[in-house]
Amino acid sequence: MSLKAGARLLAIALGLTFSFVGPAGPAHADTCEATKPLSNATLTTSELPNGATIARYQFPPGTANSSGYAGRLAVAKGNLNFFDVAPTHSSFREVASQESLAASVDAVVHVNSDFFDFNSLLPYSAIGTNSRLDYSPQGSTQVVGIRLVSATSKTGIRGKTYLKTANKKVTVAGLNLPAITTNSVVAFNSQYPNLQLPTGSYSILVVGGKVKAKFANGSSVRPNAGYLFTANGTSATLLRAATLGGSASYSLPKAKIPALSKDRVTSNGVVTDSSGKTLATISAVNFYKNPYDSGVVYFNDEYSGVSPAGDSTVLLNASSVVTRVSNSGFSSSISNGYKVLQFYGASASQASAFSVGMKVTVKPTFVATSRASYTTVFGAGHTIISNGSVTASCVGNVDTIRPRTALGWDDFGNVYLATTTMGRDWLDGGAGGYRVGGSTVHQIADWLKTLGATHAVSLDGGGSTTMFAMLSGSYHRMDLPDGVWTRWIPAGLAIKNR
């Protein structure tokens, strides 16, 4: 997406006073700023589609932490049976408004994500979708990776199967889902994460292959045994037809659900000829560095401006046919669909394998340190919750009070996006000034754990911290009031409908 030159100059100018500050080392609990209970705050909740919610905890001045400022924790929670976690980005070497990044993927909720360099305007870590790199620096970078795994009763399973009774064959939308959509039936068993179930208009309990109970007004009590089937809308009629004591059978659905993990990835992409022979290995994608040491950098039309000249260069058209080869290298703008391979240092000799008219295939793939097969990767800071334990550091800048952003998830298929801010505007230095208030990294981790997250990572904070949510047909700020200055950024993170 394009960006006005003036906005880019503003971002570069801000870089004179801001620099990247990543999370620090191991936690030292005895030095941590105290985390205040959420009961000290006033809670406001907004409902989102498919059981998702946004909770805003507003602390009066001086009650959130030692800063003396007001504080707001905003947390969006959604279930991965209904939502995907998707990275967003501007054209590389540019920044974009966070609202436009949200709109680019029809986000239900959107936050800022990776730390980035204020001079190059590039994120610190790789971004990949559909198992391909959209962007990657050279070398290994830390990311959150997403892969599809088999859904279970614990995570919930969104998949169609049937409840068969003596009278009816009833379509069931899934098991242990957080919401019952209109005119549908959902099954629940003892592995649902909460004691209270989503409400419906009619329920039946099936235990041991028999209809054991019927609930004319529905039941929201988690069953200890068997399956509770709850209907909304017209589907209630189908459940009413079941005979008390009559036979009933139900088979579990099979479906996939996104699973998140902290990891590291490295580009291992290749360029091959029509026979599959490797002509070049890709060390980075849409990445700017001055100077490059060595390696082959692949640029496509997601890169803004001119690709920096290599020691040798290969230009490909939109059909991946070689149109120019230079053993001395050249800078090149990138037309729609075109691609450029820039060869640096010791890798320059790889360009000799290409010739004009040759048809090639570019595969900008990546490999994870864990060897997991991720479909999506995006940059993140350090782990702040691991297996239910808060691991966030309390040393240095991470233990100062400032706006924070974090991503969390749990073992029940839920994902959490969280920000901490003052919750109101504060003009300290005018538009674009550093925003005060918020929390320490350890505090946002403590609050996420309290709300159910068993894993979490930190994201960029400070002036970048922002949360937008789609409410009543338009995007609204959740971390601060609408209309407050928002930093333009190169990369964000969305919860979007699957």
C-alpha cells in the first residue's frame, strides 16, 4: 500500500528521538513493580462476533502502578475455531496507518506488532504467509509461528457432524465452541473450559446413548458426563423432537485449528530452473541493508522504491522469465509482478547460472529452528508467559511504566491481544510525542495470566501501542479515545474471521 512522502519523512524524523528497545534478560521477581488486581479497575466489555470480546479495565490515577497516571488494560479474546491470527504490513520501506492495516485484512481486532528500525522502516523479524516469506532479514529472527493442528475436545472442534435420534438427524456445528450461532446446534462435554456454557433456547442431555434430560429453556451448566446439545433459533425444533429415554448417537467431528508457538526462522528459499535445478539460494526477502556483506536478496513488488544494486543482478518479469542479467549489478524499480534478485559479495557468482529468456521458479521459503511446518510467521519480542508461568523480566526498560502491547494464547484454542496505556489522551510534547502511562512488561504478563493466557510474547510498545476494533461497522480505538494521534507503522497483527 502506498504512503505519502510527508508521512514517511515524519516517521524518519521521529527516529531521531526514538530507538528500538527490546525486552531484557531473565526475570528477578524481587525487583518487579507490583501488579495491582484487576478488581481495582472499572470493567467495560464489548461483544464481538462468534463469542469474542474486548474487555477494558480502567484504573483511576495512581492505582494501576507507581506512575501516578490513570491506566487502561484492553484485552481482546477470540477462539481460533472462528478466528485467524494474521500479520499485516505496509509496502516494505514504508509505514502505513494502523487503521488501514486493519482494513487490509478485514480485521476484527488489530494491534501493532513487531519492533522496527526508524531509519529503514523495516521490521526486526520475518513475516511469512502461506508458507512463504513476504519479508525476511538475513539470518535467524525470532517469531511466533502458526501451524494447523487437529482440534480436540479441549480446544473445541468446529466441524459439521450429526446427532441421530429415533426421530431426527440433527446437524451439529461443533463441539465445545464459545458461541452458538443463529439456527445452529452445538455439543458440549466436560472438557469445555468454563463451568457456564453459552446460552441457547433449547437443550437435551445425552448420556450412554440415551436422551437423559430435556431443557425447555436451554441449559448453561457444563455436563459432568455425556454430551449436552444446545440449539438456537429454528434448530430448537429438531431437539424438541427427541424422545426422553430414547436412543441417541453422536460422532465427534474432525477439523483443524491454528496453533501458535514461539520460534526462530531463517530463509532457505531457492530459485530453480525448469528442470528443478537450484540456481541460487535466497538469504533475505525485501530486506534493505547498507552495506550487504554477501547473499542473495529477493525483491518483489511489495518492496517500495528501488532495490539496492548488488554486485550482480537478475531481473525477472511477471511470468518469472529472466529479462536481464548483469555481472556488475544495477539498481531497479520493481513494476507490478516483476521480481529482482540482487547478488552480494561471495554470492555474486551465482548470477552466472541465469540467462535471458530462461524460465525460473522463485520459492521464498523458510525453515524453523524447531523444524515445525508453519503456514504463518511474524515478529515478536521475548516470551513473557511460558506454560502458565510469567517469565517477563523486571530489569531495565521493561520495568518502566510505558504503553505496552502483547500477544497471548492458551491451551483451549483462545488468543489474546492486549495493550496497556493511560486510557486517555496526554499531550506531552504535542502530536507524536512520547505517550506516558501504561505498565511494565511483567504487569501486562501478570494480567494476561489472570485472564487465562498460558503463553505470551511482548510486542513493540511506547508510541506504537494501539488497538483498533471493528464495532458497529467502523474501527474504534480501544487503548485510547478515538481521534488520538496514532503512529504509522510497517507491521501489525490482526484477529480476523476464518
